[in-house]
Amino acid sequence: MSERKMEAAAVATAPIGGGMRREPSYASMAEQDDFDLSRLLDKPKLNIERQRSFDDRSMSEFSIGGNLKVGMDGYDPVYSPGIRSGFDTPLSSVRNSFDPHPIVAEAWEALRRSVVYFKGQPVGTIAAYDHASEEVLNYDQVFVRDFVPSALAFLMNGEYDIVKFFLLKTLLLQGWEKKIDRFKLGEGVMPASFKVLHDPNRDVDTIAADFGESAIGRVAPVDSGFWWIILLRAYTKSTGDTSLADTAECQKGIRLILSLCLSEGFDTFPTLLCADGCCMIDRRMGVYGYPIEIQALFFMALKSALSMLKHDAQGKELIERIVTRLQALSYHMRSYFWLDFQQLNDIYRFKTEEYSHTAVNKFNVIPDSIPDWVFDFMPCKGGYFIGNVSPARMDFRWFALGNCVAILSSLATPEQSVAIMDLIEERWEELIGDMPLKICYPAIENHEWKIVTGCDPKNTRWSYHNGGSWPVLIWLLTAASIKVGRPQIARRAVDLAESRLLKDGFPEYYDGKLGRYVGKQARKFQTWSIAGYLVAKMLLEDPSHLGMISLEEDRAMKPLLKRSSSWT
């Protein structure tokens, strides 16, 4: 590495933590009461070896690109964020002998610029660090979903404090009273985002949280609580420290989140009924009902919680409900959301108006409602979880996040996981194009766009959430492809991203059928675009990191193998 690169890497990778505080330059808002984190942060940390494997199978040797093998035995299992080596390069690069790509140091430097401090402690990263933009809007806030790839990057680099502070800060925000107009939200709702406000006259930091009352459409974030649980497990797996998850406060936080989702009502399905705009797609895009993104995150959060809940009186009752729901949810999703060539042909031949327990077309889907494009899009080899299933409605669109999380959480069976990767390879031009990765496919346009989006000027065809290409999704694609044993897919996608990201200023999203153009309203130096790239790189360098975000299939939820009617 050249001397100039070494100096840049040293600046970019200085560990987050104590030392000089940075004062956030935020606009003034009404002050909010806050709590001191010291009571929870001072708890002793357990020195437990970092988990380096999947839950059920070993990753001691992982094949990368044929001949190259990455052995795990040579790595130190516990990394201290306070101990640096070499020229202060990222720890992921120190543990590997090859020279990192030139933009890695730039990406780390940009990620560190986005860190937000509260009372001298790092508590997250702002959504975007774009000085060129005149309108800040809410891009100067810490979003729960946006921080996840940043958190994973810091965990993989051995920097744990910022993740711990974030988890505790959002946990305290969960306890706030949440009201929109005169209606009170559920106690377990996690914020969509929060903003640190500094009063220079009194030298006091305060926090303002948004639970949906300021969001477009005033929709509460259903995914925030799920991401919080998933990140808590990732922190526990990465550090080997169970003391945080074991605290009464974290145990209560998990129970409150899941109690919102497991309460009994009028539902006849184990999936969660949601409003439009309740997740990463936070504008009207026709994902109301039972969107795949929420169902996959719900499944992953349930499984993550199962590994962290204590088997005490309160935990035991919730654990039983979780196990029951997981079994029903996995059956429902694998049976009714899954689409491959054979299933598409079966739906095409469905009879309608069936009224009995033996009905094949259980949702009364009209075959004429199948869009023309899906017949050409579906390869003979491959498949995916469709966007939505509800009475008389199937949304056949492909959604990247839901399908990747389905693989990581083992909501998808091993065979389905392979089929999803087959589809990505078969339809590379459509789903990856010139910049990974399409958030959904295809775009909706013309009259359908008017009806579905309400003529949303931001979600025009092949832009933003309507078929735009989002670099942040590359970490999910990388993790999923490594889990399936197809790292070459991730490497090809990362190579594409590296050719553009730094030159284009790490934009939020790209527009166009192939993702060739920087998005018309995309912010530059979007933090999760930066972090998503770094996480993808570190996963490829050290696949053992996958253990913190991958869950193996529970044998109890494996589908029953049924004999064919022609078997004798």
C-alpha cells in the first residue's frame, strides 16, 4: 500500500469511542427529556469467545472462487476495538493478506464522518452527509433501519461501543409515550429515527424521536423493532457478550416488540397485516397487506428473539407463542408466497370460486390477473417469494430485501434459497444491471402508476422505490450468496459497485432500467450505501462474519416430504 493510502486509511479507521467529542450541527427543535445510559453501560462485560460459525454447521473452512480457502483457525477469535495494528487499517483487512480496494479507506472515512454523538458517546450514523444539498429534510437523523449496515460494519471491524450505545438509546426511546394526533401507539413501537440536538448555551444534548408522526403518510415503522432485535443478536454473536441481551431492559424490549405482533385478533393468516409505507419502501407503492419484506423480517426477528429470551416465567410463555407462530408462518410463506415455473403454471390453471376445505385456489386468485411480464420473467430454473398474497390478490413483483432476508433467516428452504440465486443469475440484466441491486422488479408505469402510487413524482418508473437500484442492498445480496455457497455472485456485484460508487459520491440510489444514472433526487454520501459496500467487502474477506446475521433452519420447521400420488 502506498504511503498516501496508508495515511488515508489511518485517518479513516481510527476507532469510534471516547476522546474528543464532536458537536452535531443540527437545527434547533423542541427539547425532549432524556435518560442517562450510565446505569446500563456500566454493567460488566463477559469475556466470551466470539461465535465464528453458523448456528448448526461449521464454517471452519469456506471455499472462495474454487482454489482459495479461508481457514478460520488462524484468526484471533476476540478483537478489541482499542487495539490497532499495522497502519490503523480496518481490522478486516489486517486479518487478510491482500491489499484492499482503494475506495475502502475512502468509504471508512465517509462512514466515520456520519457518526452522531450524544453526551460524548457515539449513538449512530446520520442518513446522509450531503453538504451539496440545500434541503436537509430528515437526512440528518439516525434511522433505525439505515443504521443496521453501519452497525454491522463497526461490529466486523471490532468496534462494539457505538452499536451498544445505539441499542440502549433506542431502547430508552421505546419507553416514551407515542401519540399521533389523539391516538396513542403501542408501547412496543420503536422509533423510525431520532435526532440529537445540542444547545451550545447550556452545553446540553437532547433527543427528538420520530415514531411516524413526522413521516410521509404518518405511518409507524413496523420494521424498526424487527431490525432492533436482529441487531441485538448480531451484537451478541459478534462480541460473545450476552450480558446486554440478558438485562431486564432488553428482555422487556424484546417482549414489548413481539407482543405487538403476536396478539390475537381477526387474522386468519400467520402473516402480519401492514399499511403502505411501513418499511424500507416508506411511500405509497402498493405494498399494503402482507408485504414480503415485513414477513421475512418478522420471521428473522422471531428466530433471533428465540435465541436471546430467558426461560423465566415471562420469557417461557412468549417462547411458546413464538415457536407456534414460526411453524405456522414458515408453512404459510413457503406454500403460498413461493413462485417458480411449476407453481406459476398451476396458478395459471386455477379454478375459481371454490368453496370448501379442499379448495386448491385458497385465495380465489383470478388467473387473468397474472401480469404478462411474469411469464417471460420466470425462468425454467429458479424462483422467488412474491411481494404479497391476500384474498383475490397476488403481487408478483420481485422484492430484493424480502428474498435476501428469507435466505438469511432460513425462511426459505435450502432448495428455495438455491432457486432464488438461480433466478438472480438467470435474470442478472433485470435485477442487477449496471448497479446492484433493484429494490423491486418491474417498475409500475402509466395508468397503474397513477392508481398505485397516487401519481407520486418521486416514484416514477425505474426510480427510487419503483424499480430503482439501491447500493445498500449489496450487503444483503452478498450475505445471501455466501450462505448459499455462491460467493461469485456477490463478487461480481461488488466489482460493479466499485466501478461507480466513489466516482458518483456514494449516492442513495440509481435510476433507469439498468441502474445507469444517479437518482434524480438521490443524496450523495448516503451512509447506508457506504456501509453496505463495506459490509459486503468484509463478508467476502472473512465469511465467518456471516454467523452474526445468518440463522440456520430449525429441523422442526422443515416441510414434510409427501409422496406423489403416482408413487406405488
